[in-house]
Amino acid sequence: EAGVTQFPSHSVIEKGQTVTLRCDPISGHDNLYWYRRVMGKEIKFLLHFVKESKQDESGMPNNRFLAERTGGTYSTLKVQPAELEDSGVYFCASSPLLGAGPEQFFGPGTRLTVL
Amino acid sequence: AQSVTQLGSHVSVSEGALVLLRCNYSSSVPPYLFWYVQYPNQGLQLLLKYTTGATLVKGINGFEAEFKKSETSFHLTKPSAHMSDAAEYFCAVTSHMGAGNMLTFGGGTRLMVKP
């Protein structure tokens, strides 16, 4: 069974540009999460989808970040316009909705560098 | 509100020595606790978890952790370090029942193993 995949693995952009990160969860996982780790800090929750609906977006830093999950499968996280402080590693995780424990399955992350 | 504190951002041990990575948590309700590991250029991998029941939990690669409610701790141990254990380790907590729960992470501890 394929794990959580994320694309791209690395992205280097200039301040003011737009970047879109993609996450493909494990097939059948209705829960999808985005987290971010800014250099030197802890991994922080950004938002949570249940299927295509945003369940909790309390961790989204500001309105420059837009997450979507059309059709309840893959998700995208767009940063527009990117700022220097957006640099970090963005992790996606997924888990089943029913009949499963609380653990989440993480992807390898996308390392975003804003210059 | 939940929080996790990992004491020591860097820990260095000799090969064959005991590994002890410390984690203390704060939670107003009974917690679910996790240790994740991130090897270089890989995603977060679940090492072990505590949900209910036995307070000493065993994970992969010879690691184990003990949930101590009175001390609000969930320290990770391994009797004998191996070079392949060099990685970054994250303690995480959630207090929501079932799936559909955000994780709160500690700052991570980078384990270095000397030959």
C-alpha cells in the first residue's frame, strides 16, 4: 500500500511568488492534515480536512494560505504571495475516519525556501 | 490546551549505550501520546503510541516508552543504541477520542550516536 506522498519535495521561490504544495493521502483515508515546521521550531498544526470539508483550520497563519481538497482525495496548499517567514517544511498526514486509532501517517514533507 | 516539552534538542550517546529521550506533556484530559522518528530525508514514522491500558509500550527497533501520569511524562528509551538510531525524534500528544484529532508536537530531539 502506498504511503502519503507529497510534491514537490523541495521548492525554492522568491518573496512575492506563489507556490502550491500537493499531498496525496493513503487511499481511503478521509482525514487529511497539514502541519508545518519552521526552522528551529516545533511542528505545528495548520488544518484538518474530513473528506472535502475543512474540519479545523485554526492553525492557518493568515489569509495568504489557502488549502483545498476537491473531491475528498488529494489536497493542495497554496501560499500567495509567499513571505520569508513561510520557509520551512510542510508535512501532510492522513488517517482513516472510522475504526482506527488516533495515529496519523505522515508524508516526507515539502521543504519550502522563500528567498 | 495541550503542550509538549522535550528536554534537550540534541542528545549524543555512544553506540551500545542507553538511549533516554525525555518528553513531558500537559493535557487537561487523558492524553494519547506518540513518539515519531524522522530519519534523514524521510517523513515522520510512528515509533510507538500510548492510548489506554498498559503504561509501558513497546515500539519498533527496540524502543519503548512508559506513560507516567503522576509525572506527566512519556520518556523514550532503548537499552543499547545503534548507529542506525541516529535521527530526530518527536513526542506528540492529542486528547481527542478516535481519529480526527490534531497532534501537538514537542520541539524534537536530534539523537547522535558515536561509534
